[in-house]
Amino acid sequence: MRRFSFIIITLLAIIAFAASSCKKTQILNDGGAIRFSADTLLFDTVFASLGSATYKIKIFNEQNQPIKLSSVRLGKGNTSSFKLNVNGISGNEVTDQELAAKDSIYVYSTVTIDPNAALSPFVVEDELIATLNGKDFSIPVIAYGQNARYVFDSVLLTQTWDNVLPYVIINNALVDKDQTLTINPGVRVYVHPNSRLFVEGTLLVNGTKNDSVVFQSDRIDRSYFPEGGLPGEWGGLYFTENSKNNKLKWLVLKNCGKSTVLGSGAVQPAAIQVDNNSSLFNAADGVQMDNCIIQHSIGYGLLSFGGKVQMRNCLINTCGAQNVGIFQGGIFDFAQCTFVTYGSKWINHSETPVMSVLNYLDTSQTGYIPGNLQILVRNSIIYGSLENELVCNNKGAGSYDVAFQNCLIKAKDANTLVVFEGCKFNEDPLFEDTDKWNYRLKSGSPAANAGIVPFFGTNLDDQSGGSNMGAY
């Protein structure tokens, strides 16, 4: 009898549970509400004709029972500039989507904006609409469009770029031999991933303090990326063995240094690469850089294989490889520059020094290519978080003429062939804020008023007449 009673009670419990389960799974067929995870699906600025990153938003069911969305759609349907993917289903209208109680689904969206005649950024709008039991719930979908001039896999003859519209480089561009590309003040150049600007001829960048020329990634929908961007979003500038008489003034290169593909090979990861033009005999005849900034390169800042480079009042900071990597000799004249890396969330600074100065290029464990090296560095700071931030080595019969004058250097060891005059070693330069890449000098810095006078040009604050070491 007791066993029979237990069976009856168990059966009743199962029936009650089943009835309860059936009640809970019954779809709400009247009323109800949904909630979006944001009040607007907002895209940052997107270049016309180029697709955006994929953005997402959630639709929440806050009821205690399941619901069915009869439609999730864009208000402009198939004529919309936006595209949807709802819960894994692509289409600008997706129907009959069930949400369990207290559950949610993802809606993904991209946008491709048609070009128009606007010179300034413009707004593209639509609505994301979800229908529940005959009632529409909606939020605006907004993107800011920007027209641009596209340079697609192009060979450039002599021309001038103005600042009326930005330029976008896709699949590399090449300034042809004996041709000149002039870039006016205030120009913005956006470069696609795995792309860079090659210079066989001459590049003239005429930026100013108030209207600098900026090269950066074409992913300007910045809310999709971390604040400040990621290193290696695009390649860089490459000056070949034929290039000469390049003058770069008030130029900023950001988040670059990615290795790029050229034919069947790969180009070194560097913000700027300079190869050896054997017909040149002075640093300024190769690449002359004044008041330039290279920051957040995934690879090298400046990489040279026997090149000729003159730098005045330049900052190269936060690089994954050397800020300045000199191999196989060359001719260099640097003054009032700051070369510094402490590392960051995206840059690991644990092994590679800030600056390497070599008159050779290793080709194997025993083989190398020698070169003649002449470098003079004045009034500059070479610093970072490693014990040795400056490495100077020589091999073979190549000449080795290396001198540092009135520089602040972080270094434990020094090559006896290197000349150091008036230099300070391993003294904290007291930068204003290294986390924010502010390398101005605090009061009491050992680099303040410690440089050779007269000063070379104007510093990065466009001030002349000072005698600080570094670019500020």
C-alpha cells in the first residue's frame, strides 16, 4: 500500500511539472515589450564606397515567457545603405525569431555608403525595427559618411595633393622614378591594411605646426578599435634605392609598421624604410625629416639599409622593434630628436633596444654584408625601460664613424669606437607623462638646457632658440 501511494504521488508530481513546463513555454501572443541594448546603432565615420566594420546590438526579451518577433528589419529595406544579420540569418528583414524568456538575440550590421558631392562628413540614416505582437519597437541607425579620393594600386606621376578631400591608399601606391608627389599642409592620407606608399622618385610633405600632414589607417570608425588605435593597422613609407631629395616636414605617422606584400615577397615591418641610393653623398640628399612624429609602430620606426637620412626635431616613440634600426652602414645626421619606448598594452618592449647602429647586415650565423657608416647624433634623447637602449657594433672592412654629442642615453655598455662628447648616461629625462606619450621635459630634467647651441630649427612646440636635448 505504501509503495502504491509513492507511485501515485510521483505520477502527480510529474504531471504537475509537465503542466508547469507547458505553461512556461507558451509563447506570449498579446502585448509585451522588448529592449535594445543601446538607444542608437551608431557607426563612426566611414569612407564612401568602403565597407565598415561590423557593429552589433542586442534585443532583449524581458518577459517571463517566450516571445516571437514577427519581423526584425531596416526601415528602408533593400534600398538601405546598411545590411543586417539577425541571429545568424542575413537579410534586411528577418521574420519569426523566437526568444526564450529573459533571453536575447544579436543583430549585426555593416554599412557601405555611396559617394556624393559633399566635402564635409555627412549623415546616413535608417531605422532598426522589431515587431512584437503587432507593435513596432525601433531605434535609429546612423553612420557618418566621408567622401575621399581613392588611390588604388596606382603608379603616381608628378602631382600635388590638396586638403579638400582625404586620400585613401588601397593595395599600395608608388611615386614613380624621377617623379614628385607634393603633399600640401593639412592633408589626411588613410591607408588600407597591407598597403603602403612606395617612393622611387621624390616625396615632398609640406606640413606645418597647425596643419600637419597625417598618415593613418583607413579604419576611421574608431569606436570599433581601442582608444588611440592599434599598432600595425597599415604599412608605412618605403624609399627605394632610386629615391632622392625627399623632404618631410610636420608629418605624423600613426599605428603603422605592418609588413606588407609586394609581389611574391614581404616588405619589412617599418613605419619608414630607406634603402641605399649609392649616388648620394649627404644625409639630407636622401630623406630629410623636420618636426616629424612616428608613433605606435608594430615594427621599426625608421629602418635603413645603407640609406641617407637627416632628422631635426623628430619624435619616434613606442615601437615594437627598434625606433631607429640602422644596418649596412649609411650616412645619418640627427639633431634634437627623442627616441623612446617604454612599451604599452600592444607593444612588448622586453628585448629590442630603442636604437641599433651597425655597419653591416647579417645574412646568416656567419655571413654578413658590410657597409660604410657615418652618423652624428646631437642634442637627442635615447631612452626606454631596458638597461641598454643603444647598441653600436661594427664588422669587417667597412668604415665606422659614429659620434654622439650632448645626448642623454640609456646604455649599460658602449662600443669603444664610438665617440661620446658631453653626453649623459642613465639619468631619467623626467618626461611629462609617458603613458600619454607626452615627452616634454619636466622642471629639473637633466636634458633641459643641456644641448649644444645654437639650436637646430624649431622644436615640436614650434619654439626656437632653446637648448634642450630632445624634440621639445
